[in-house]
Amino acid sequence: MQVPWVEKYRPTRIQDVVGNDKAKKEFVAWLNKWLAGKPGKKAALLFGPPGTGKTSLVHAAAIQYNLELLEANASDVRNSSGLERRIKRALMEQPLFGKRAKIILLDEVDGINPREDAGGLAMIMEFIKVTRFPLVLTANDPWNPKLRNLREQCLLIRFKPLGIRNIVSVLSEICKKENIVCDYEVLRAIAEQCKGDLRAAINDLQAIASGKRRITIEDLQVLGYRAKQADMFEIVRTVLAAKNPEYAKSVLSIPSLDYEILMQWLSENIPYQYSPSLQAIADAYDALSLADIFLQRAKRTNEWSLLSYTLNLMTFGVAAARNKPPFRFVKYQFPRKLLILSKTKKYREARKSVAAVIAKKCHVSTRTVITEILPFLIIIYKADKELAKKLIKFFDVSFRTFENIVEKYKI
């Protein structure tokens, strides 16, 4: 399995964490006071948009200062008992493996819901009182009223979105280490589209670089939907977090809304937003599946009056799910189906061209060839290449083209 580049190239020194120099200085000064036994605030709250280096800075500091790092996602640990079980003992025990001290990292504390995650915030406040080691919290939005008491107990350190130049520099360095030649225009385009989120930029670079030694501007087609992604995050959040279904329908007034893409985004992210309520997840998927049925029927019959049912079900219907959990911030994911389709575009085009030639010879549809003939030709090719050559010749298909489909694209 390929190691994600965001992990493979995570900085191991504080000076290698790009951008936010002021934030880094504040953090290092706070950490040095802690290690000298004279902490001002016992906890630091690093806040700012995703991908700006908050977590990476803590990881780099742990390595550079020879600290044992204990990390947990506060919104995953969820309630007070979960936090206590995972963290509290570690706050008091000595570090292992000859480490100088410990540093404790609680990510995404703004993802804790005071009602749903009973006692979670109170438990973190208790951690701050009893900890014998530096305690670091991170948040995207620390200004929620529920975090007021927590803010007062922490040193607030702000992280800003990274500049294009910083992001291009990191991407260029990764390309050198991966022996990839990449045009500057490609790196700049990725940096511009990620809106200051270095993690997203590195993920995008890895997506388009897969299996390549040179990347050109044409390869950016893999990221065809990234330009709209920032807006799509907000659109999806509007639908899934709507307090009343009518508010969810407001997204339909957005000019040039691609409702088919929105369906993919909703399908990918419903479990993240509506967990742990299985009732809400089931209701939302029921509404979305009905929306898809009406959409496909409209396409098949040209009865576009059915489209109104699709739009209502995918917004009003999804938002009307029963037993929805209280809203909490979650990180939405880019639809995996769209990424897979982008990565397999060349394969699907080659397969379709071969299937079209065979379909004409056999007097069947291209779909029939793809589902009923090609699979058997591939089996024959793997068992008896000479027989496969004769069959492919009979179908008037280039054997080399067929081999490319089988071998290059790993059918």
C-alpha cells in the first residue's frame, strides 16, 4: 500500500514546518517554558484552517525535543470516559523509552458537542489542571461559545492559511525526492486551488502523480472538481446541518449548481456528519437513493419534470432525516467515486474503443461487449495467448491495444 505523502514528508524539525513563523515562535517559547518547569499557561490552543501546520508542528517538536508524543482526536474519543481512559493516566506517568518528557496532543477539540459528548470539555479542563506535561489542543474554529472556558485556560496561537509560494516550495521539494519532473504551472495551479491548505495540495499532487515520472498541465484534469471543492464543502454542510429542511433547499438557488456532483458529495459524507445515529444515516440514504431513481428515470424517459423530485429529495429529504445528532464540525471527504473515475479515465476510454469495434463485428451493444465478451477474452488471454491472438484478429482489434488494456490497466 502506498504511503500517503502527507505522512511520508511530514516535517521532522520545527524549522521545516513552512509558514506561520509567528505562530511557531510563540509555540516554541511556550514549550521551552514548560520544559524549564515554568509554564505560563499549561495548555496551548493552536487554531486555524485545516492544512496550515498545527499538527505537523507538534509532531516536529516531539522529534526535535526528544519527547514522547501521545495523540488523540478529541472528537473521536468523544465523551469524558473515553478521554479519561485514553489520556488521564498518561498525564501523570513518566515517559517511556528514555524520552525527555511527554507532549500530549488533542486534535479537533471544536468537534466535541457538549450535549452529545457528555463531559468531554469538562474533562479536558480537568486535564489542564492536573497535567505534568505540555498539553496541546487544536481547533479550526475556537470561537464557539461552548469553548469560552477552555480558551481562557489556554495560550491561543493562531495559524493562517499558507501562501502560494510556500506551498509551491513544498510541492517542488516532494517532486525532487520522488524523481518527478513537474511543470511550475502545475504546482502553482495546485497551490492556488487548495486555498492555503498544504495537506490538500500534497494529496492532489500525489493523486495526479500516480504512476508518472512527468506531470504536465493536462494531468490537472484528474482534479477536475477541485476548483469547486471549497464551495462544495459549504454546500454539503448547508444541506446536512440544516436545522429545518426548508433551509437545506436554499442551495438550489446557487447558480450553476451541479446536482449530480452534489449527490456524490452527500453520499460520501452523510456517515461523517450523522454518525452515530444509524436512524439518521438510513433516512438520509433512503432519500438520496430515491433522488437517484428519479434522476435516472428522467434521463431515460426525457421526462424532466421528474427532476424536481430529485432536487427536493436530495436536499429537503436528506435534511429531514430523523434523530439527527446535534451539529458538530467534521472534515468532509472528496468523493472516492470521482477520484476513481478520474484515475481510470484512460483505461475506460481504451476499453470503450475496443468494445465498439467488437460490438460492430458481433452486432451487439458496446455494453454487452464490456460485460459479457471482454471478460472471457481476458481469461482466454491469460490462459492461452496464441488462441487469444486469433480471436482478437478475428474481431479486427489491434492485439497490442488489447494487451495494453489487460496489462497496463490491470484488468
